[in-house]
Amino acid sequence: MKKIFVIIWIIILFGGVGALFWYNELQYQLPTPIPENYKVVNPGEAVKLSSGLKTDKTKPVFLHFFNPACPCSRFNIKLFKALVAQYGQQVNFAIVVISDKKYTAQEIRSKFDLDIPVTFDQSLAPACGVYSTPQVALIDAKGKLYYRGNYNVSRYCTDGKTNYAQQAINGLLNNNNKILFSKLALTSYGCRLANCKY
């Protein structure tokens, strides 16, 4: 009887560890489920930016969709900051906070240690076809979507060959309208958007 109790206890313990691992890691390795009423926004479609988002109209706009509670978003901060440092003179960068908790723009800027625009406009996600975080929406100077997708192949990836966000910026700045992104670049991974109903 004692052996059976120990075996059951070990099974429960390993089951709990497995469930924690799934919740904290494996779920983010799978594509984010596509919302029921999702509307695809294709490259070349016009994206209306909120009037509160002040940007230089002569430059492309890089929207960084961010949820402070999302582990994938938190891992992505360093990569996003590197892109801002490298391309900040050529591209307008802005952070779009998608969260069911309230934050101030200053709290978000402090997390990134960057002085760039922060918006809480929830309508930007469906306007750009975004339904998970972290995601990129790169919009050209004419207001048309150039790229919507992932930063890279996984949240730990540091391989330049799969740095899709940087490839998109370079493609847009070099007027390359024939750039093709792989399925891994365009399939959303990460955290489902808070209160996503579209």
C-alpha cells in the first residue's frame, strides 16, 4: 500500500511539473489560435493610424505590439531596442500596448528605457491584422502595410537569417517590394491578445 501511495504521489508531482512546463513554455511554441472573426490584412492595404500617434509622415512606421504580461513580449524587449538603436533615424518606432491592465505611457517607456511614442489604441491590432504579441506591423510612408508578422523564428532566436523584422525594415528602406517571407515569419506565435473579439 505504501508503494502505491508513493507511485501515485510521484505521478501527481511529475504531472504538475509537466503542466507548469506546458503553461510556461510549450504553449508559446505553437501558433497562436486565429480568432473566429479574424480579418486578414494583406501587404499593400492602407492602415489608418490613430490621430494621437505623432509620427514623421515622411518615414515608415514600425508598430511594436506589446503586452507587459506576455513572457514572449518581455523576452523581445532587447531585440526591439536594438532595432530602434539601428534604424531610429530612418523609421518611426511606436509601442502599441495591448493589455487588460492599465499602464501609463511613462511606465511602458521605463520598461524599454526608450523615449518613443506609446499608444493604447486597441483598434490598431485589427487594422494591421495582429492577434498576438509580440508582433510587428511595418507601414510604409504612404500608409500601406508592408509587413505584419514575427520578429524572428522564436523568442530566444538570435540568428540574423531569421530576424524577420530587420529583414522587413531593410526591404522597405531598399524599396524591395518583391521580398517573400516564410510561413514562420507570417504565422503568429506568442500570447493571444487580451480581450481579442475580432
